Amino acid sequence: MMIEKGRSATPLKDKKLFVFDLDGTVYLGKRIFPEAVKLVNRLSESGRKVLFFTNNASSTAEFYLGKLRRAGFEVSDDAVMTSGDVAASFLLTRRPGKRVFLLGTEALKNSMRQRGVGVTDCADGKSADIVVSSFDTELTFGKLTTACRLLWNGAEYFCTHPDLRCPTDEGYLPDSGAIAAMLTAATGVKPVFFGKPHPVTMEAITESTGFSKDEICVVGDRLYTDIAFAINSGVTSVLVLTGETDAKTVGKLPDTEMPDYVFENADGIYRRVFAKE
């Protein structure tokens, strides 16, 4: 299956930065998509820039780099960005010096602390100015209770990403958006979201890479994060049917939500970009 909507001014072969999602796009859990490995490595060889952006902030960029390299992807040290990185940059520039209670994994906490974010577990009896929630695979009732207490007392609320479920090779797990929904149900406080599909993430990408929106395309498997992110940001959108979205769903989409390109897998992108080489 291949659909080309024709909304983009620049063909895929002329794009200079390819922003790939991870889960469901280049791999699914432990299953690596060989077509994606072939595409990514050929893009890099051709002088194009590849960036992997994942909403999953439960692990660090270094973790994902290691996973990608072990799978055969030839990637540079700056090839991965997470929603946690976007959140940390925002907190450092827009909320400097604030105490932050992070409902997230220890890996995310350590990463934010290393970057200078004032993450606290509130064990000192003091409060926090901000609550940030994320995809927390180490979630406890104690963490939820602390987050709710802070929100009830007026703390500002941010969430790294809105994904409701995380795909794995064994099924789905409740993701960051589901945890945020629980906190909102308990406190009435709605978070400001980072990550895809919010344009603040594209701002972080263009600032860190130096590419303009006309030079960028986003490749992903989810309509409400990856494709909505590209559409909201005004960049070319490419959907692959290797993860959450199937062809039947695509067939029912209104024009405003239709990706610029739809391919069965990454091989379709490869053939479109390198067809005449």
C-alpha cells in the first residue's frame, strides 16, 4: 500500500533530515525491522541526517543509542532525542531554579539531574513547584500520592508525552497519557504536554539540528502522535503500517488527518528516496 497525498512542496528524496519514531516504526519491542535498518544506514551514507525521536522517556538517549547500534543501525552520538530531553530543556530555560517532583523512572530522574534540573523526591519534607509525570515503569502508590498532594496544593503540572499506551511485542502497556489521566481525574488539574504531537518538540528539533521545516520529514506509525506532530508542525508526514495503524484506519481518515505518504514499511520509503540511484 502506498498513498501520496501530494501536500508537501518538497519530495522525499530532497529531504535533509529524517525524524524517525522508534517503537512500531524501526522496531517493535525486541523485533527489529530489517527494512528500517537498510533505510536508515543508506540515508546516513547519502549525507542525509537521521534523528530518532521517541516519546518514551522511561529510558535515556544513551540507552536507545545502544539498542539501535546493537540492532545494526549506524547512528551518530546525537541521533536520539526523547520527550524527556524536551521537558528538561523547557524546565531549564523557562522555569530555572524551580523544584521539580518527577513521576518517572530513575533513569529519567538521573538524566534530568545531570542536566541541572532541580528534581526532588520531597523526602526532605519540603514541597515542589512543579510536577512532571511520564511513562513510569516503576510507578508506586506513594509516587501518585505525592504528585496528587502537590497538585492539590497548587503545583504547576507538565507531562513528557500524551501517549495512552506503549506497544511491545507482547501487547500494550499503560503509557504516560494514561498516568496523566489518572492524576487529572484525582486532582482536576490538566498537564501541559511535551513530546509529539506538540509543536514545542519541533522547535527543539529545529534548534538542535539547524534544519528548516521544509527540509524535514517525520516518519512514524501512530496517527495521533507521529502524524499529528508533523501536521501540527507544518512538516512532511510519512506513515508506516508496521505498528499501531492499519490500512483500514487510513482509509477512513479525513483529508485534514491524512499523512503525506503511507507505506507498508520502510522499504517503501527507500524505494521512493533512492529509486533512480
